[in-house]
Amino acid sequence: MDKFERRRDRFALFDSMDSPALNLCFTLTLPDFRLWCRAQGLAPFHVLLCATLRAVLKIENFCYRIVDGEVIRIERLRPSFTVTNVNDDLNFAMFAWSDDLHTFVARSRAAGAEAAGMTALNTQYAALSPRQAKEQVFVTCIPWLDFTSIQHPTATLAQPDIPSLAWGRFRDAPNGELTLPFSVQAHHGFVDGLHIHRLAAQITTELTTILQLGSE
């Protein structure tokens, strides 16, 4: 926690505000991994989810949380994301982490299908302890829209310590790349614009590594 201690005064500043949330929406440029996913039989959303969460774990500022008034650093994540069910209502999918890409994607797809098949709200997250609940990053995908801003809900306005991430419609780009709108909400006491930039760069690195290893 040495790195956090160096910014504890910044944390105190923003944490004292009515809402310390930092929201930033930007265009993320990635290698176009869709054809590779198709060849591997992997859905692009779940591959990008894996790359994104791997990146989160490597940017320390996105791993700080507040538990019982104290700042901690989490060491693992419980992947989760939103889906729509048969009634076009939102639901939540959650599954156990795996370092193996194919296992991660298989679990992610199974959890998504299960949540999508439920008409009642999936309250699996409610069984987590307060400490376990902090091992989440809230993820949503809005593939129909090329959005330019988004406001994420927070359970407590004054404590948005669990980051919220969203991305939208893929767009073809030159030079074998694609672009998509990407949104990050995080506690400004932990995360600045520089850390969001580093997260974006790390997602690109993680995705590039997945493609390179998968092509060997």
C-alpha cells in the first residue's frame, strides 16, 4: 500500500466530496480481434472482458477499495457483467475467475446464458460478504450504440470505490484495428486520468498478447 499512502491526501480531498466519482468516456483503439475469435470459436465480448479484467489487475489504482472505512488493495477479481433476458430486462452474470482464456470464456458464456434465461433478478452477488463484494468490477456492454457519455449508478453516492466499465459498438478502423466507445468510472481518490490512459494501454497489451499466444 506504499503507493496509496503517497496519495492519501488526494484520497482525503476527493473522498470528502458529495460524489468523488471520476467519469471518462473515450474512443478505445484495439487490434481487430474478431476474425481471430471466429477462428477460435470464441465470442469477442468474452475475450475482451478477459483482456480488460487482466488489465485492471495490473493497474494498482484500480484495485483499491474501501472496507469498513479503511482502504485496502484487492488481489483477485470476481468477473461479472450485465445481460438482457427474454423479456429484454437487465440481469447480472457472475462466475469464477480462470487464468486460462478458454476456461474463462467458457465460464463467462455459461454464466451469461444462465442469467439471460432468468426472468427474476439474479441476486447471486447478494450472497457475497462485504469484503468479497469488493472483488468486483462492474461491466456492461451496449453493442448497439456508439455512445459518447454514460452515467453509472452507485449504491452509495459518496463511495464509488468499485470501478464501473462500459463499452459500445465496434467500428472498423484502418490498419487492422477497430474502435469502440469505452467508459470508466472510478473513485477519483484512487484513479486519475493518467491511470485511465494506462488501463486503456494495458487492455491493448493484454489483447495483443492473447492474439500472439493464440497464433503460436
